Amino acid sequence: MKNALKKGMVFILLSSSSLWGQSTFQTSQSCDCIIDTLGLASYLSTLSLSEDSPLSIEVEDPTSTFAVLHGYIDGTTPDIVDNFITSYPEVTTLVFMQMPGSDDDEANLEASYALYEEGYKFYLPAVNAYDDDAFIASGAVDMFLAGAVRVVDENGEVGVHSWSDGVNEATDYPEGSPEHQPYIDYYVSIGFSIEDAESFYYFTIEAAPAAGIHLMTESEIEQYKLRTCIYSESPTYTVTQNENILTANLSGATYQWVDCENDNDPIDGATSQTYIAETNGIYAVIITEENCEGMSDCFVVNSVGVEKVRGYEFSIYPTPTYDYLTVTGEDVSNKLIQIFDIIGKELAEELRIDSLDENNVKLDVKKLPAGTYILMIEQTIEKIVVK
């Protein structure tokens, strides 16, 4: 039986991201971006690191706040990780030293997700910071992404490449093939947006063949968000702007978006990391961390209500609708489709997407309560009201 409270009307058009007010991602400074590695240099001098042995997690004593990882990830890694988590509850920071990759992808994703759930800080020193080189490559990069806080020194060595199943390489499968999905799903499960997950994944498989390696540049480390923060006692908080969508680049903090034109008056309900402006104006975010608080620069939003500038053309019907919407557009089944509430929180679990054919998809919005939502397809935005 259809729920009469969930019929929706679609209002067209807010804006297209390709031509208005964008800024590129920049890792944010943070006063809480502190790794607990006191005594690391002296402890490393006592270890014999090896990239040619299965993963080891070295801890100096039960009261230590850091652990040192080295070796390749294999089928024994999940048990090693579980034992480590149980045995060393005082550890907050994992130092990645010599980690060339994985020979068991399923074990890698299982162990990495277990580390993610513990909320550890991950640290990759510069390649030549200590007598033993530090580096991560291939599957070890996937593990590193599971860190709640990820600190990468300048000149940190990060190597990526395509994968191979012994017969085919990842690039032999077209974009959107199910063979790619386990990796993308993993990135999403550890906190990446679908867009960021797909962007990083397809970058890695195109960067180098399975038998090669590509060392990521500083700009690539920034672009694909391997580094979550940079320590500063008095941080400057940065924001990425995509039209009328403003996103604080620092995760894991407390947020309050404000109206810069009205004495920085707080905007009711705008307390998510992302804010979607409904009206043109000038906005900023106040970020509160455990040890400090500060406000970002103010950002001008002037694209709301722009009538005819679109990056991707599509139509939505029927309107009004009960429970379902059909979206029609060229190759839409392979496009990124996202839905947000009006204060910018993505509602991925509340939106079910079924592909009808290449150019048509059906959106199930039955789980959405009454309210106003933003539907975004390939960065083109529509406002949806569900009643």
C-alpha cells in the first residue's frame, strides 16, 4: 500500500557545477591532528623491518601509544590485527613503515575494516625520515585509507597500480563492471563518498599496470584525500565549494554554518560538514575541535536560481509522484546519483536506485520522510519536495 505522505514534486533548476563557484579540495589544518609517536625513532632503531615477510605489528610494551607495521598483507593478517586490537588497548597511532602490498585482497579488506572500526590514527613518515625507508604500496594504500586520522609527511611514498586476477587486469573491464565494485564499496564503507571512492579507484587502476607502480605526487595525495589533516596550533579551516554546496574539508569536528552578511548569524539546522545554500549569499563555517575553534573564510554563493546552465541534461517524471521517480538521460545508469537533505547530509541508505536500461533509472524514495531534498546527478542539481 502506498504511503500518501511520500508523494513528491520536483522543482527545476538550481545550478550546474561546471561553470559557477568551484574550489578544489585542500587538506585542512587542525589543532587535533596530533599523532602519538613519542619515542618512535629510538624504537625503530631496535627493529629489523622487512617488506618481504608477512605483516607484523610491533609494539614496544603494553603501555605504548604507537605500533609499527611492516611486511605484506596476506591471509594471516585478519588474525594478527584482531590479536593486536585485543592485546594493546593503549595504542592510538599506527606507523606504516615498509608495506609493499597484499597477496590476499579479501583478507586485506577484512583487516582494514577492523582497524577502521577502532578509529586509529595512521601515520606515514617521509620516505627517508628514518634509517629504514617508509612506504606504502598497492593493497597497503587501501589499508592506510582506513585511518580515522591520516597523516602523511611531505615526501611520503605512496605507490598505486592496477590489479590483476592472473588473466585480466582491472582496466580490461569497462567502468561500472561488477569486478570493480568490491574496492569502491570498501572505500565507501570507511567513509568516502561514492564520488570520491570511484574517483580514487579509477585513478589507481589507470595510473600504472599491475606489473608497474606509480608514486603519487603531493598534489595527487591532496586530490584523492589520503591526508586528512595537517597539524596547526591555530588552524586555518578550508572549505571546498561546488556551486551552492559548501563542504568543510576537515572531518570529524563539530560544525555550525553562518551567514556572513548578518554578523555571522548561525543558520538553523546547518550543523553538518556540508551545507547546501538555498539562497544566494555569503557563508562560512565555524569549526569546533577538542582543543580549538575557528571560522573559515566567507564564500560567495551566486548560482541559486540560475535558469539555463547545465552540465548534464536529464529529466525526472512523473511529477508529482508516489514512491518512485524515473530519471531519463544519456547513459544515466552509469552516472553518479546522490541525494542530500537540505543541510547537506547525504542520504545514501534512503535512496534505492534500479537501472531500467542504459538511459533510464528508477529511484525508490519511499524511505524518505516528508521534507525538501537535493538530487544531484553528475554535479547537476535538482530540488525535490517529498510530501
